[in-house]
Amino acid sequence: MNLLRKLPIRGQMYLIAALTVSVIIVILLFNYSRSAAYLTKNNEMYTRDISNQLEQTILSNYDVIKWLTYNVAYNQSIQDYLLDEDPLTKYQRFPTLKNLFINLTTVKSGVLDLIVRGKNGDSFSLQGFSTEQFGNFMPKRADSFFSNVTECPSGSIERYCFAVGTNIFSSNIHNRYTSEIGQIIVVIDATTLTGGYDLKTLQPGTTVYLLDRSNTIFMSNDRDKIGKPFQLPSGEDKSGLVRVDGKLAHIQIKDIPQIGGKFVRVIPDDVFFKDIRKLRKQTLIAVGIGVLLLLIPFLFILNNMILPLRKLYYYMRINHQGDLNRRLDLSGSAEAEVIGVRYNQMLSNVQDLTEQLVDSKERLLTSEIEKKRAEYDFLKSQVNPHFLYNTLDTIRGLASERGVPEIREMTGALSRIFRYSIKGNDAVPLSEEIRIVVAYMNIQEVRFSHRFELNCHIPEPLMQLKVPKMILQPIIENAVYHGLEPRYEKGTLSVSAKLDESGQDLILTVQDDGVGMDKEQLERILQQLNPSGEVAAASEDGSKGVGLANVHNRLQYLYEHPYGIDIWSKEKAGTIVTLRIPVQTEMRQPCIEQ
């Protein structure tokens, strides 16, 4: 579902149309398959009816032939002939047998000949047929057993016939009673079995084959196949779709147990589905025409609905520059036109509000610049007196305790720092800032009896870079008073400088090995580094961190984010303060329009 939601509306509409056509095609194919199944079922029923009719006819003729063979087999004249062992007497019986056979052949049409053969090899035939041409086809105790179909010439007519044989047993209780004394063979025309069934009335394209025991065709509406063997499909299925003579065909097979043969009906696949395929083709053509006719209003509606939305989409996607003077023309459906009108009205309202906002922003910016200028002057003035007061307190303390020459050195350093802080430009070379840091540390070394050591690691090329005045001294002062002084052992203060990887920013680092800060103290100091640019308030105990906040606010004001200071500290591990300043030869000065 998520994938469908991400599709464009046009794509979703096309998808719906494709699904609709697919459903129609599936329904048509389903109906076609059901019709094919229905046709197959009707065809099987039709085949069953034909086979039942032929089977009834064959069964009726079979009963007549069976009756005929029984009448011959147990006729007294036939029994006497077969039991008589005197050749002269047998010869004298021929006229009687001939008249009997002539009378019996009139009972059933299609009887070509009657043959009586004794166990000793003697035989009598009405029409001169020989048992050798049928071979030894009869099994033991044969009872109306049909031979394979054989071509039987009858005058100038070539026809196919069956030999139906029955074993003859003696009925004379005085002579060889129940012993097999011979055989009676009835030669009948193969067409007699079907009783003249008209195969021409079959469904057009249908071919029917009647097969004997050896699967030789003895009757078919395809006259050229009579007398030839029929290749049955492999497998046990009696019906289905198979290949006959290399072509697909539907075949139904049914056994004819009376003669040991089979009934086979074959319909070529193209004939079997001819009508339904024609109907399918016509249906598909009708569906295609219907789809084409529906495609025109579909495309019209699609463009009427989607084209305005796409215009709005591309307008909002391309018009990212905020050009409020452009207007949108959405022509299409009534809803799209209303959206276009309302959207243009919204643009006009936004344009008016934007102009009002710009005017208000301009006035507010002017006021903010004035405020920032005042805050900047206040921050500068806040740093210098704070340091001056601490230094004077130190001088007074030393003077009151002992009169020592260190006072002159401290006073000189104080004088340099004071002049540096109140005179000159706001941007100075880094070397000047380092010189003031050294002067400040000279004062602290005298005050704390050389408990502190200052190390500077600054490459010479970086000494000429411009930095804001008095940004290192407050950091150094904070490190001395809050890091090194509480330690009571000799401490080290390091100042280093380098360029970052881009070469665009100067990184100044002030590191001490003092007492450091715990996590709560560090969080309070970081909260004082207000990124909003407002002045950080000092704490009541002596403004721990106020120097850091002042320097951070000055850098934020001058250079904005991400410039300023960063602090790392850990209890009993010291503190590291990092200052990030853009590399410059001249520092930016705040400007206010008069």
C-alpha cells in the first residue's frame, strides 16, 4: 500500500485501467475455459451415445451370429457328418449339408460363407473359403470367437470380413459324447456388425474408427484408413488430447467386448474448438473496440483531472526561489479552477505579509544592532576594571606586609596592561596579545612566589594574525584563580595556536594542570556561554566563569556561530579552554547606519 501511495496520480489511474482490462480478460478466459469444458462434456456424451448405438447394433448382430453358430454346431446332420468316419458316407452327406447352409445364410444378410472342419482335417465350405486364410485364431472352448479382420475377395468386390468360430462337441451319448469333434466358422461381412449405420451423419470433422482385436480398422467414415492399423495413444486414459498423425486431436475410446475390438472417435483440436475459438476471437475484438472507445473519455477525464494537478506540482517544485510575482493558471475541472484561484489569492496575501514582515524585520534589525553595540561596549568595559581591581588589591597587600622591589616590576606590568586595554584598535596581532599575557603572568609570579610556569607554543607565522583585543587575558586570569591557585603546588599554564584542517580558522588553546572542575561545575559554566548573544550573569561568589562568558559573547557577536570558546575539564585533571577565531588580517567592525 505504501508503494501505491508513492505512485503519481497518473500512474495510479493507469494502474486502475490496466487492472480493469486485466479483470475483463481474466473473466473472458474463465468463460472460455468453462465453455471448453462444457463442450468437452457434451462431446463425451455425444460419443457415448454413438458408441452405445453401435454397441447395441453389434450386440444384436452378435446374438444372431451366435444363434446361427449354435444351430449349425448342434444340427444332427452336422453331428453325423463330423462323427462319420467313412469317406463315402461323408461324401453322400454333402447335398444335405449344402442345403442346410443355403437355408441358414438366408437367415442373416452379410453371411459370406459357412465352414465346417472336423478334428481329422476334413472340411466343408459353401462358398469355397478356406480356414487357412484366417489362421488358427480360435482358443480352446471358443464360443462365437471373432478373428482379426481379413480382406475377403467376393467376386470383383474387395471387402473385409470376420471369421466367427465355435468349437463343436458331440451330442451323441453313444459316440464320443461331449468330446470336441470339430469347428463351425461363420464368415461375415464386417459391415454387417453395424447394421448399415450411416457414419456420414456424424458431426463434421469427426472421424470414427471400429477396430478389431489387433487394432486394425474394419469400419470408418475415412474409407482410406480401412484395413490399416490404428496407433492407439500410450497410457491408460481412454480419452483426452493426444497427437494423431502428428496433429493434436481429442480422442474417445470405448471397448467392444463382443468382438474384442474398440470404438474410437477422433476430432481434430482445430475442429473441436472451431466455433468457440471463433466466438473468443469475436469477443476479444469486441473488447478491444470497447477499450478503445472507453480510452478516449478516460484520457479526456485523466487530463482534465491530472493535468492541472501536475501543473501545480511542477510549479511548486520548480518555483523554489520564492518568486511571489508568478501566478498559476489551472484550467480543467471546476475543482482545479477553484484551487488555482485560491492559490493565487494565497500568493497575493503571502506577498503582502512578506513585505510587511520585511519592513518590521528591518526596523527590528536596526534596533538590535544598537543593542549589540551597547552590549559590546559594556563587555569591553567589564573586563578591564575587573582585572585592575584585583591587581591593585595585590599591590596593597604586598605594600602593607613588606617593602620589596617587586612592587616596581608589578607596577610596570600593570601599566603596560592598562595602556593596552584602553588604547589602540580593537583588532591586534596575536603577538601583542601574547605580550600582555606574559606581563600578566609576571605579576602573578611575583604575587604567588613563582608558583606558576607559562609555556607558549605558537608558530612564528601565526603571530601576525589579527585577533580581538583582550581575549586571552581573561582566560589566563580564570585559569590562575580557579585552576592553579587552589592547588598549592607549582602549576603549569600552556598557550598554543594552530590552524584547523581547512586552514580557515585559528585555534587557540589555554591549558592548565590545576584542580579542574567536576561535572556539575562544568555544566554551570557551559550554561553561562549563552549562544543567544545575551550577556551572561556572574555568580555571587566572585564571578567564576564570567571572564569565559565575556570572551565567548564577544566572539559570538563579532563572528557568530560556530566561533567562540569550548571548555573541557575534569576534577584533579586540569582544564582546557579552546578558542576558535576565523583567520583574518583585519577584524570585522560593527557598522550602524546613521
